[in-house]
Amino acid sequence: MAELRRRGLVTAVIYSGPFLKLGKAQARTFGVPDLPLLEITHPLGGISLDGVKARAEQAAPQFAELVRGHIK
């Protein structure tokens, strides 16, 4: 992900609430502290397919906004 970001591609990491601190730390570690982090409701593991779809619906508008901002 970090390499793709450095190459100028629109990238982001999707995380759930408890993993924000880890996501920020990993972004810094891999040299992309500005890597966008898109939040979804926790948890993701152990939920139904409908629950996973709902999480994707949370992330999709955030990613669309990121892409719109990138192509200005």
C-alpha cells in the first residue's frame, strides 16, 4: 500500500475503531504518514455477509471523496 501511495496512486487503508492508532503507526513506519485511513464500524471479523456489505457501504463514500479530491 505504501509503495502504491508513493507512486502517486490513490490508496487508503480501511480500519475499524480500535485499530486507528495501529493504522497511523504503520503508515509512519512505512514512510507514508499522510496515508488516508477510512473508518468502518467495529468489528469486521465474525459478522455476516450482510454485515460486511454494510461496512463496505460505510467505506465507499469515504473512498469516493478521496478520489474526487485527488483528481482536482
